Amino acid sequence: MKILLLGATGLIGSSILAKLLSTGHSVIAVSRGRASVRRQFPQAQWAPLDLRTIDAAEQWTQHLEGVDAVINCAGVLGQSGSDSTDAAHVRGPSTLYAACEQAGVKRVIHFSAVGVDRQTPSEFSRSKAEGDAALKAMALDWVILRPSVVVGRRAYGGSALFRGLAAMPILPRFKNAGELQIVQLDDVVATALFFLSTSAPARVELELVGPDRLTFNEAVATYRRWLGWRPARLVNVSDRLIDVMYRLGDFVAWLGWRTPVREIAKKEMAHGGVGDPTAWTSLTGIRPQSLDAALTAEPADVREKWFARIYALKPLIFAVTALLWISTALVSFGPGWKIGLDLLYEGGMSGPIAPLTVIAGASTDLIIGVAIAFRRTSKVALVAALIVSVVYLIVGTILMPRLWMEPLGPMLKIWPAMALNLVALAIVEDR
């Protein structure tokens, strides 16, 4: 078959893409970017579309030529510097479904979220419900799949968050989080492929949930046990402190980072992710795996332990790296102004060149620090930071070689800062 796959670089979408290609299907993979994923799947025909720019069915027409079915895996947690829930869940898919009607593409498999037909506490669930309603109003052979939290061996979203939290020996009790019926990625992918068959039923809505109900802390504990670590110590944390954590997550999202720790996640966590898998199993024959069984079947190795620890440290690594450059700029413009000038005078500079050099250096540091903080520019800024650090080492050595012998080691400390920079560059990718 020829399949148009929306959201082809996400956790579910890229897994479905891999399965479709490996089983001989032809795929038009829709994504707004992710060049690294495109290089992983050169067999797919890539359509670089940003749903935020789609507002008419005609924009899909050329991509639907010869298509037999559409699978929509597009989804974002909430509004951010790079995401729009309305565009991803409602406006973009609605125009696609209208185009399907016009082009005669009947089969549409649409991924929603468990519980949105019962409760919509946030913009995420509200927009998902609106997207469901838009599809159901079409004269198409639609299938709506509503998974709970999806996890798998591949780490992104829930899988990554559970691993990262499992790396922490002390954890807050998430008292206000609802129960979860975590579902395995392999079971979700198998379900999507089941409904591609021409003999598969249509106009059905299914909840894709695991067999066990777990609290959030129980899910994290399961991952920690899988990683071979002792149980974490659970502590009671004030709701105010928890709220601060979520607000920090919102700020990080505004900078363009896709963090699962946000105010919108708090609202979704409150009502949990539970449902009834009976209809799913009855219709498809798929018996969902429990989290514990799935993890036991694939023991964790050292790569998993490294990832869990680094994922937990990633926000700290980027915050420290960005603040290092920003703070050096502020010090140079402020209390360190005279010290900087004196060092340049000592190195042989004179006249207006010295203050201009301090201004140029401080401005460069400030730009680099701010650019590291923003996801869109972080990678380029980290490369620039390495180059500037080498320049500082060379210029400092030429002008003031005695700095190598200073007891506080201002030149020696550039090396660990560069090492931290390299670590940040190594983990800048989200998936």
C-alpha cells in the first residue's frame, strides 16, 4: 500500500514508519524537520510540512496522489515556542481529512489520547477531542485510537521521563497524579498496522491501555528496579514547590525545548490515563503487555543506565552552560569592568581599543549564553562557544601568560568548561 504518515518523526510515528517500510509499504512521511530521522529512513518519500502553516485542504492534494490510507500520529503536549496544539491536533488534521474526502482516500487511522472523550482538563485533551470530532464528521472509513502513556525501548516522552526520574535516588510523592495503564509501543504499532487491512473494521474508537493500573511513583519504581537500582526514597514535597517545577518547565518550553514537565502535564496527570482494553483485544486479538513483563523481557544494560542519568542531568547541564556565558558577560559589563581593562593594559593594549575589546568580548559571551538557552539556536551556539573558548585561551596566553600560574586557575578552568560544552553538544538532540 501507499501510506501518508503524519507525525513521522515522533515516537509512535517513526516506529510505524520503520514497520511500514520493513514490510514493503510505500510511505509519504510528513514532518516539519528532523533531518537526522530523514537520513535514517531514505526509503521514505519525505514531505517537509509544518502544520502551523496549513490552513486549506488544497495544500495536501499533491501529497495524496495514489495514497491508499492515511495514518495521523501528529501530536504536541502544549503551546510553546515551536508548537501549537490547535495546528497539530485540529486545524492541520482537519484540512487533511477534507482533502482525503476530495481525493477519495477512505481509510484514515487517527491517534488521539485516552480519556479525551470523557474529560478535557487542558488544551491538549480539548484539542485532541476537537480533532476526533472533526474526523468523525467526515465520510471516511476512520479509526480512532486512544492510547494511554506509550512507552517502549526507544526513549522519548514518557519512556524518557520515567527513565530520568528512575535515576534519582530521592523522589517527590506525586500525590495528585491519577493512575496510569501504561501501554507498550510495540502493541500500539501492531494495532495501527492491523487497521490498514482492507478487511479491518472501520468507524471504531478504541482505548489502547495496558492491563495494570499503576500510580506514577509505582511506574517510576518499576523502571528503577529494571535498571537494577535500589528503591528511591520518597519524600513529601509541598504543592507550591511542585508548582514552581512545572512553571520552570513552561519557561523551558517557551525557549523551544520539548519538556514533559509542564503545567499542562500536571493537569493531564491529575486525571491519569486509564481505560478498558477489552474492545481492543476483542477486535484485534492483541493482548497488551504489562510494563513489568515488557521490561523483564528486555533487561537493561549500561546504555540504559547512562541515558537515565544523563537525561536527569540534561536540564542542569544546559542551564549551567548558558548561565556561565551570561554571567561572565554581566560581570564584564559590571563589577569586572576595571579588572578586564587592567588586564588588557597589562597585555599591551592602550587607548580606546581596550574598552572596545571588553565590550566585544562581553557582548559575545552574552549572545552565546542566550543562544544556548534557546533550543533552535543551542547547537550553533555551543559550537561557537567552543571556538570562542579556544580564542580566549590563545589570546590570553599571548597577552597574559602569567594567568596560567594564578592560584585560582582562570585559564585552567576553561578546560572543564569546554568539556561540559562538549557534553551539551553530545546530548542536544531530543530524539
